Amino acid sequence: MKPFKTGVTLSATVVLFYALCTLVWLALPEPFMNFMNALFHGLDFRRLQTGQPFSWWFVTYPAIVFAVWFFAAGAFFAWLQKMLGGDH
């Protein structure tokens, strides 16, 4: 495993799934909330809704944070695996 390639792959995967999640939420807000509540054992995600108008910045900023964070996590994972003798 190569750290840079693993980091980019994980980062791209997370950002893609985040974007898909956002699109589903925009298209089907009520079924999406029902799904999220069921997925997290009844935790009520509706309480997090602020009522503020939708802004692409509130979608883009977390995507950037996810991209950076998961790149670092993926690169570290690949590096650590190599250091522990995972690649031969």
C-alpha cells in the first residue's frame, strides 16, 4: 500500500459518499431523516435542523474538512501498515 495513493483513495471515497448523502437529503428530506434515525438506533437527527436557508458553503466546507482529514487518515494507515511489516 502506498500512503499517498491510499490517502487520496480514502479521501475521494468519503467525499463522494458525502456528496451522494447530501443529494439524497436534498431530494428526499423526510425519508432521509427517517433512514438516519433508524441507522443510528433512533437518535433524532431532526433536532439538528436549524431552519436556516440552504447554503452550498455548509456542504462544501465539511467536504473540504473530510477530504483533508481522511487523506491524512488513509496515508497514515498505509504508512503504519508498511512500518508494521504489512507490505512485502
